[in-house]
Amino acid sequence: MHIVQDYGRSVGPGWLTEGIADYARYKFGVDNAGAKWTLPDLKPEHTYKNSYRITARFFAWIEKNVKAGTIKAVDALLRDHSYKPEIWVTLTGKDLDGLWADYVKNPQL
């Protein structure tokens, strides 16, 4: 997935890159069930900065419950090296901490 992402020396944080990679696997994976690969249930110690499947589940929630196309838009910004954390407010109306707080209240996918 990182070859497809092609962020190079992106300005984005590592947890974001890894979360998008696992979100893509969740959405487009060929045989996730056969590989016994799933997204984890939310636990109290989780945060969106945990990366990988924890972040991917949060992104799946955003796509379903906040605004479809958000993660694709963030991916595009990482690709052209123009990502800034403030973009979440522009795309969704909330910053990441606000989105995470909403997710924690109702994490169902």
C-alpha cells in the first residue's frame, strides 16, 4: 500500500500514513476474512494516533458517519504534500480531537 500511497517525504504524520494504508486494506482487501484480518473494537486506551487498524477503524467510521470521501481527500493532500491538520475542520466541520470524541460516543460501523 505504501507504494500506492507514494507520499515521498510527505508533511503528514506516520500514524496517518499507516491508518490510511490499513483503511485501504479494510475497504479493498481481497481476502481479509481468509487472512483473519479485521478492524479492532474500540477500547478505552485507543487513540486515533495509534496507527494501523485502530486508526483505520476510525477512518471507516468517519466515512460512514461523518462525510464519505474524507479519507480520499486527505490521501490526495498527502500525495501533493499540502496536508495540514486544519484540513479536517474544512472537510468535516471538526478537528481530529472533536471527531474522535464523537467516535468514542458511538463507535458503531
